[in-house]
Amino acid sequence: MIDIFFSFLFQVCIFAYGQTGSGKTYTMMGRPGHPGEKGLIPRSLEQIFQTKQSQQPQGWKYEMQVK
């Protein structure tokens, strides 16, 4: 998903839907304080910022906003 975002500069949205107690929050956020149990959001953000940093020496520039 992150590779597609950087390749085509799409806006990305992840929506978690399911029954109460089925693990949506755990899947998205993981378990705070346990680095081995990161969810989709923290892992995706890490990959976004790592990719941004690794592409800067090649002349790539990104502007990121949170609204």
C-alpha cells in the first residue's frame, strides 16, 4: 500500500469495519508499549517517513499535511 502511494501519489484511506470486539483497534494501532505488536497505522507511518528520508538524496521532495 505504501509503495503504491509513493509510486503514484494517491491519497490513501484505510477503513476498519467489523463486529464489536473483533480486533479492529488492535489491527490498526497494535499494542502500545510493545514494539513487536505495532498495528497498521504506526507501521505505515514508519515506512512513509523512511521512504521519504531515503529518497531525499535522489532529489525527491515531499510535502506532507495532516488535516
